[in-house]
Amino acid sequence: MLKITVLYENHKNPNNNLEIAHGFSAYLEFEGKKILFDAGWHGKILLNNCKILNISLEDLDAIVISHAHWDHMGGLTHVLEIVDNPDIYIPDIFSKAQPKDYERYLKDPYVERVKNFKVLDRISQNIASTGTYKPLGEQALLIKYGKNGETILIVGCSHPGIAPFIENSREFGVLDTILGGFHGFKDVNYLINKTNVKNLYMGHCTRNIENFKIEPSLNTSSIFVGYEITL
């Protein structure tokens, strides 16, 4: 079972008092492991939302940062001040000196700059990075959650577009779900005709969500801070 909770988002859930802010972060529970994908802009907001949601980041197994924009990595140092000793995966576009800054927070540091597609087997054989794509050096996360290879793609902003991430996932699993920020992506026909994607959970920087909501073959939902899904 895979459970995803959105910790940091631009969009508010009217039924709770979680704080909204520009950025993205999601908390993943899978195969007994706890993973933080991105860390939002402001660490205090991230940690306060965690407190309201009764989520502890102290025992994270891994942290994955999608790209070097501050609204996805600004809260990381706040997290590192309280976390035990997670593995950290950052895009290879990050400075070679940057892992050293993170390592000083960790007891037994493992910080990897990811360039190419990589199964994150220190966490699970069912979790992989898509590898880093230009123009901004962004990676996304793949989790194979289903008995028949069903896979979800978790994206930060999709600055390279969705297609590079999807194409690099084909040998890993059957991609049927995408969650995160889609930026300017609007190619509905590509998803319908060239992929197995059926479920879209769109938020953060997504501009064209209405294009997808009117397509009957796609199950499209808006996400917000505190949003939860279980697969």
C-alpha cells in the first residue's frame, strides 16, 4: 500500500487550518518506509503543517528533492535539523559542494546527486528516480505500487514537460497515475493516445488543469495542502 499526504501546497483545503504557501512537498509511506518528496519554501510552515497532520519527519528513511527552485527545497535545512539520518537524493545539477552542506546534519551521511534513471534500491526495488532532465535539471519519483506493475509518477514542477519523465518510466512499470505540479503541460492527446495514464492529481504550478478535467477518459483531481490518497 502507498499513502501520500500533501504537506505543502499553494491551494487550501477549506476543511482544515493548514497553512498554504507557494511550493510543494509530499510525505510518502510505502513498504514500511517514510519518504519526503520536496520540502516546500518555508521550513516552519512545513513543520507546522506536519504537526497539525500528526506526521513526524524525525524518522524519515529518505528525502528526494526534485529541483533547485527554492519553493521545493527551501524547507530542507529545517527538516535536517530534526531528522535522524535519511538518505538524500538531489539532481546532479546541484553543486558538488552542496552534499557536504547536507552531510554535516547527518550521523552516517548518504547524499547522492542523481543524473540518470536509477532504482533507489537502498530504499526499495519498487522506487526509482527518472533521472535529471534539462532545462532546469529536474528529477521525478516513480513508485511501483500495484500487483500488476501499476506505477505512480510524482513530479515537482515538470519544467522539462511530462513526456521525458514518462518515457523513462516505461521499462520500470505501467504508469497509470501522476501527482504534483504540471506547470505549462497541456498535451491531453499525448496522455490519452501514447500512455497508460488514467489518474491525474494536479496542483502547485499547474496552469491547464481545466483542459484535463473535461476529458472523460482521465480521472482528474485538484490537490491541496493536506490532500491524501491511498493506492
